[in-house]
Amino acid sequence: MATIKPFYCIRPTAELAHRVAALPYDVYNRNEAKAVVAKDTLSFLNIDRAETQFPDDVDTYADCVYAKAAELLNARIADGTFVTDTTTNYYIYELTMDGRTQTGIVACASIDDYMNNVIKKHENTRADKEEDRIRHVDTCNAQTGPIFLAYRRNETIYSVVAKTKQNAPLYDFTSDDGITHRVFVISDASDVKAVSDAFASIDSIYIADGHHRAASAVKVGLKRRSENPGFDGTEEFNFFLSVLFPEDELKILPYNRVVKDLNGLTEDAFLDRIAQDFTVEKLGPDAFQPTKKGTFGMFLSGTWYCLTAKDSLQQITDPVESLDVSLLQDYLLAPVLGIGDPRTDKRIDFIGGIRGLGELERRVAEDMKVAFSMYPTSIGELFAVSDAGRLMPPKSTWFEPKLRSGLFIHKLS
């Protein structure tokens, strides 16, 4: 039973929403973030990456950086850039990319549901990345970047969403990357109750993207509980900002791989070795994107190949070991190229599918030896791994479009 509740939302005015909305903090390095904030002082990246307000010799994780984030957030609330709604509402967040639309419910999820595995995970988190967002959330006293959650389609929620989208949107703008963002308010009491009751009937919610933000929000909530031993569970710090999407509207893009060398093998020896577990078909210079599970593109010395996992590999049924990212790792990257731990090995890099196959060719031309294009992990595979209480290999999924930060803010007290 999932507790998904409406909340008092702090949000930008309709006139400024398009300027405030920013891609997630972790898609940029420091120089890229500086370039973005230089273009607009209202971009939420000024708050999400407050080190951009300081000279380069100031550490990204210095105390003054988090203090500046809180200062900027409070200043934007004070000057009217942000308004605070006076009723608890759900919100609808619709994103349209390349003609495909996905529509989520903006709400607050329970840290207890996270700890009790009603909200299920499929990735490990790193303590250093958690610590950054813990300090950001705790110092700002607010969650500013929503966690991307998925659920199995529910007809009641679908009906309320369809009804509400007949109204005029609160926001309607197209960002620089061509993605259209529309936001609606679910404020009718009967609709709010219907959505709340519908989520209460759902026994599993899944983290699609934002594992570090989720873990950090939970740890801040637990910290606040320890500081407030008389807490009763209704306090805002017991909940974290989320956008929940039905699984049938989501699209996962591939997460491609590039490797620096052939682990001492000649190209002929490399091709002979991988032929033990994969059927190797030489294609030519035209980029190849796999169209079915169990197939992989490979770019080597200006030529594309199609690799097809042999029957023995395609008959694997374990929810983790049967993933294409696992097949490539377990039967090619590790045994042939010597990539034992892709989390730490400096010889491998990962390229989000949004960058296209041309980026793989560019990397091979510049600093890598071989590239692999992947067939994307499915949302069903993600659910199966999460339901089994297992974890995916690193860099298994790339979700697009990305949720914008700054459109919805949840204060902890």
C-alpha cells in the first residue's frame, strides 16, 4: 500500500516558469553549469549548483556553497519569483518529446515506503553523491529535484488525469531542447481523494531515475526524526518530492559503451574470441542500432558489426543475468576486454542513448578503440529486477525526457 500525498507546493509564477526550469543538477560538470547560469540568473541551476556563484578555487562541497543555495532559494521566494500554494494539491506534469507524451503525478512519497520496499530500487548508490544532496536538502530545508517514480497503470488515476487535462494548464512552455512542458493542478477534493485512494491500492512503486536523490531525501528525513523525537509521521520531512508515471508511457533509451583498447588482442584475435558467444556479422560503415533484445552493434576500425548472443545466452532467465547489459558485461567486456568492474575501470565509458550513434563514432575516432550500441532495457525488465530485490549493473537505463528541477519545491518544515 503506497502513501502518495498532495502537498503545499512552492513553484515559480507562470510568467517565469520557463526561465526557472532546469535540467537535473547531475547532468552538468562545473564548467557546463557555469555556462548555463551565466545566461539566466533565474535558472534553478543557480540554486542546485550554487558553486557556480563562486570562483573556481572554492570547493564544490564547501559549507558556503550550501548556504548560498539556501540564500538564493529564500531570495527567490521573497522577491515573488516563487509562490506558495495555499492548499495541498496534486499536480500533473506532462512532457512531450519527439511527438511522444508522458504524464506524471507530482506528489510526495513516504520515506517509510522507501525503507519498507514498497518503493523499490534497482541501483546502488554512492555515499559521496548522497552526501552532497543530503547537505543541499538539509540546508535549503527543501527538496527541489523530484524523484522519477513509475507504477503500473491504474484506470482511476488515468481518468482523473484525462479529466484534469481538459482544463487550462498552469504552465505551458517549450524548453531550449525542444521538449514541451505542461503542468495542471488537481485541486478538486473528490479527485484528490480518488488519486490518493488509487495509490493506496498499489503495492509497488519503482524508482526509475533519481536513486541518489531518493536515498538522500530519506536520510534527511531520518535525521529530522532523530532531531524531533516526538514526531508523529505527518511532518513534511517524512515525505519526498516525486513525479509518478504509468509504466506504459515511459521510454528507456539505450546506455551505450565505449572501451579504450582491445586488452592486448589484435583485431582478428578479438573477433575470433567474441565469436565463441556471439554470432558476428560484418555490416559496413553505416551505424547500426539494435532493434531486438540479444543483439548489439559494435564499431571497430571504421566498420560496424552486428553481434547476436548465441542461443545458450538467450535462454538465460535470471532477471539480472538475462539483461543485455549483463550479457555484454559477462561474456564480452569482462572475459575478453578485461573490464572486471565497470564502476571503477577507467578503460570504459558510458554514452547515453540521447547522444546518438554518431557520438560513439566520434569517441572511437578520438580516444577509444571500440564502441557498443545497445538495445534498451525495458521497463518490464526494470520491474522484474526490482521485484526480485536485485540490482541492475551500472548504467543500465537512460530515461528521456529528463524532469526539470525548480518547477515544484517541497519544504520540509
